[in-house]
Amino acid sequence: MSFGVRTDEIRTRLAVEIASDPLRAIAGLAGSGLFTDYVVYERPGTWVFAGDVRGEVILEPDAIRTRWADDRTARPWTGRPAAALQDAFARIPWPAWNAYGWVAFEFTRPQAAAPGQRLAHLIVPRVEVRIADGHAIVTGAAPDEAERITRLLEETTPRPAPEPTPVDVRVDCDYRDRVAKALEEIGAGLYQKVIVSRHLPLDFPVDVPGTFLAGRAANTPARSFLLDLDGFQVAGFSPEVVAQVSADGTVMTQPLAGTRAFGLGADADRDRRRELVNDPKEIFEHAVSVRTSQEELYRVCDPDTVQVTGFMTVKERGSVQHLGSSVHGRLAPGRSPWDAFEALFPAVTASGIPKPEAVEAITRLDEPRGLYSGAVLSLSHDGALDAALVLRALYQRDGRAWLRAGAGIVTGSTPDREYEETCEKLSSVAPYVVPLR
């Protein structure tokens, strides 16, 4: 039931005790039809639903567009895309705000973007619902709207779970040939590691909130997200954090590299875990990723504060298990959260090593990625920023839906094993795809 209301002339604030679990409450809001645009972002212990647009920043290869209430601007930009976004958010007319949205893989390489592709789209929501510890804080809703939101959050009768239609991930494609080409280039010394991905189109329209509800119940992500911005819909279960920056300037990134299947039974999972932690190829892939993350943090953090914790621990992420580590630091004087994000993006585990050469190879070996291996992120007026790597996701736009997954190619990789790894990763989402009915 509702237990506290405070209203002022600018923004309403309402506290609600929720009866259903947060996942169902959030999915109910997304599927309610109350909001034209929204972003859902889950961090451990906290869910946020950001509904409709109060403010907006859209970054394109040749222009940046902003909307703050009724004030709309469009202007060209040059230089660093992260600096362009930082400048845009510095112009917000409100003293306190949160923003949510996405950044494409091509963010730092706009010339590789597909025609008409956006590099970033972030909103300051008109309505925000934050759920933690069995309570929801609703901010910004009009009184009648707040009442409808409250009814959704207080609903005690669970809606029927959506019925998925599993998707076959084992399809003929040119993926093995592209892996073989990457191995040739690694052998020629062009780079040490590159992530090559494959695109899996679906032949039916998808209920994206329903897929999120079904898939999140079966996954164990570091972050999860669900969004619908300008008709672009995405549901995902991120295995790792690209960048987490606290308001006090503490920075963390969480590179995962090295993969085996998970969820095949206790004995099979244990055998694959043992195989994973003893495989020289997987250990090398993980170690060089951690080293690269350290080098990236040295560029923006006080070097004495950069450290690795939990080195090469096994992280269970839905249908797969990975080797994982955390790399920490504290921002150096004069450095901003956007500097940290730019230093770490795109994630080394979704691009390669050295990163510039690997990203160049990806433009030849892959089609434009868009949001795949980009980031969904939240940021705040106080300097906090949290960016989740977009993997294990479903995408839908203009009536087309698809999945996508990749694998890290290093010396010792084989085309057949890397294809199998993409199947294992796709299986974090493919069994839970809900058709639109």
C-alpha cells in the first residue's frame, strides 16, 4: 500500500510498498502502455524504470541534438564524442537529474557507423520508478498517473508467464570462415585478439518485455536492461560492467574472458569449469584483457590506486561461465566520469587487443554492430556513471528482430570451437524469446 506522499510544484514523489517481485513489477510497467519511451536498468539490489522524455541527448556522426523541456537544439560537433556528451549534459537546466540510455559500439569510431545510425541516445526521464528492498519511489508522475502506477506496483495476482518460442542457434553461416581470416591476421602479427560476432535474424516479431521477463528469470547477469526508445527495443542480460564510476571518483571495470557452457547439470558444469580454469588459451585471453584494463585505468586514474581484485574467478552468467576479474582505481584530479568511460570503451572483451587494431579489424570482419557490444548506461548529476556491456541481448527495430553473439579469437582458437562458443552465448537468450501475439 502507499505509505508516504510528498508533492511540490515541480515534481511529485511517492513511496509505494510493492507486493510482487521487482522483475514482474518492472515488466508490468514496461508492458502497461502508459509510456511511449522507457529504459529499465537493474543493478544488484536496485531496479529503475525511467519513463518518457523530460530531456534528451542524441549523438549522431555529424550532429548532437538536445532537448531540455521545450528547448531543442541541434549543432555539429568535432573531437571526442565523450566530450560532446559531457558538454551536452553540462547544459541541463535542472540542478538534480538522472539519465539513462545507450551508446553504440561505433561511438569512438563514427566513420564506421552504418548510414543513419545513432552513436548514442540518452534520456532524462519524466517519470522515474526506483525499486529496492520491497519499496518503490515514484518521482515525476502526475496524480492520476501516479495512481495507475501504484495499482500496477501493488498488484498481488501474478499475470500468466509469457510462453517462449525457443530459437535454433545452430544455423549455417560464414562465421567459421571469418574466424579463420582473423586467425590468419593474428598469425601475421596484426593484433593479439579480436572478437568476431555473428548476427542471427528472427523470422517473427517479438514481445520484448515478455522476453525480458522470461529471460531474466533464467539468467544471472551483472546488470540487466530493457528499453524502448524511438521504437528501438532491446532486452538484455549483461555479463559484465564496462565502467562503474561512483560519485566519489572510484572507478571499476569487470573484464570477463574465457567461456564454457553452464547449466548442463552439476557434473557437466563442474567438468567444464575445471576445463576452463586450466585451458592455456582461455587463461591467456583473460590475462591480456585484465592487463589492458589496467593500462586503460592508468590513463585516467591515480596510478597508485589501480589494482586487480578477484583475479580469474569463475562467474556464472546464464548458459555460460566465464573467467572474471575486477580492476579498480580512483579518478585523477581533473578527470571526469566520461573520461573513464571513454578510456574503457569499447570493452576490451568485446573488441580485442590492441584495441585500435582490433576495432579496425572488426570493421572488416563484422557488419556494423550498433548497440551490440556497446553499452546501456545510467548517469547522474552527482558524477555517478554505470555502464553495462550489451551482450546476451535481443534487439528489435522496424519489425525486424535479431540476436547476436561473438567469441574472442586468439592464438590457439579454432573456428569450430569459437562457433560453439557463440551457440553457448546465444543460448542465454534464445530459449526465452516470446513471440508478439
